[in-house]
Amino acid sequence: MKKLLWICLFVTGSVVGQQLPQYSQYVFNEYAYNPAYAGVQPFYDVRSNNRYQWVGISDAPRTYTITINGPSKNRKMGYGGYVFTDIVGPTRRIGAQASYAYHLTLKENGEESIKMSMGLSVGVLQWLVDGSKIRLKNPADAVISEGLQSSIVPDAKFGIYLYEGEKWFFGAAIPNLLKSKLYFFNYQTSTLSFLNRHLMVNGGYKFDIGDDFQVEPSFMLKYVKPAPLKADIMVRGIYKRQIWLGGSFRTNDAWSVMLGYLHKGSLQIGYSYDFTTTNLRNYSTGTNEIMLGIRFTDGSVYESKNKDKAMME
């Protein structure tokens, strides 16, 4: 049927494309990718990421995410949750998940011990298709409803995360763990539409350059069969752990510039701009992404790091 086939273009695993939203500022949104990140930092963190892709193109992708995560009192466990909305043309995905993570110490090394975290998140996902935004070649064809078609399914994600304080990190996560099938119509007895499992791998390392500067190269790899592997490579410079400036490259897609500021160890803001490298650059002025974060800390963590560094000098 035409209606079912059209929807499959967006959700079936046979289409070359990814079903998950992407972010240029992925190092500031790790929990949204990987539930094992919950509790890595010694404070609760609330973060909002808003991405407006391909500005100038009608119904271009827009993504809005709000996350919160933090540790237990003994820092052996982490908790978190997030909600998001991802809008692409006539389709919309609305999801919510809650997560739990457990942290193991692999090697004692003072405050910078090497640890491994394992996390699992579970929740629900609603996938909507707005038939009123679909233009048919034959307007008299009534197979497309002008109303909303919806499918609500369970969803889950698993991840692991290795880290040594703020020095380095390496993580891997599998979103869409349940491979839930999507049924948009009551009369359906079978479907080709499902949430395809993805593999996401990221890592990074901070190099100290003198007393006030740090350089952090990082990467994010994303793969879903049968789409080709996609890689994000980023390098950012950090001044006094407060101000950063960086650039990144995403294979066969875009390159980005970004900057940000951390105020007194608690209020964080970041902005990035993507320059499209595909033919869409002829129709779009680029992509804007804004990150806002609040760390629920009295600043003692931030101050202690600077004090420790001053004592070493």
C-alpha cells in the first residue's frame, strides 16, 4: 500500500540513513548518547541541546533535548533521564527514557582513578506521521490520511564508559536495543518498519599545554546497517577550564566551528555552526546548535581543581 510504503522510507532498516538525531557538540551531550555516562561527574547536571539543521530549507530537521544525570552519594551509581523531540519533514519522534548506571574502579590512582561504568536506560518512543504535510502526485488519491498516524513502542539503550577523571574517556552504546516494530494502522498484521539498532563509539583525551591551556581531541563513530560508517572528529582548545573554541568535521556531511563558556563552574553555554559540504549547501545557510547547562554544585569541585593546580606550580 502506498501509505505504508511511504512511511517505511523513514523508519525501515532497509533505507540508507540513521534514525537518531545527531549533534555537533557531542562532547557536551554524552548522556543523551550513552546511559553509562550517568554519574560520571560528581554533581547533578541539567542540559538542553537544541539543533536547527539546514536553515533555509522548509521542514528541515529540528531536535530538542533535555537531560539530567548525576551520581549517588557514594558515587558508585548514577541516575538520569531525558526527553527529546526530533522533527523531520512530516515525521516527528518524541521519546523519554530513565537510566541507571553502576561504576567500578579498575585502578586506584587518587582522585583520578580509572573507572568503568555500565548503564541501561528504558522508556517509550512515539513516532508520528503528519499526513497533512504530504503532497501526492495525484491529489485525488485518498490512501494518505490528512490526520496524524502514530506508533508508540518501548525503547531501551545499553552502554559502557571508561574514564580517568577529566583526563580521558572512551564509551560505546547501542540505542534502539529492543528493535521495536512500528505499526501505524490498526489493520496491520505485519510490518517492515522497526527501530534499527545503532552502534555509537566515542572517545577523547585532554592534553595540558602550560598552566592555563588544554587541548582535547575527540571522536564519535556512528554505524547502523546498511548505512556507511559516519565519523565526527573534533579538536577544541580550553582556557582555564572556562572558555573553549573548537572545530570538527563530519564525514560526507559538514564541518563545524564552536565556542563556549563555563561561568563559575556551574552555568555552561555553547554554540556551534555547521557548514554543509553536500549539495544542500546550495539551498541552506547552515546549521545552528545551542547548548545550555546547569551544574548543581557550589563550585567547590571547580575551585579545588584550580587550587590543586596552583599548589603544584
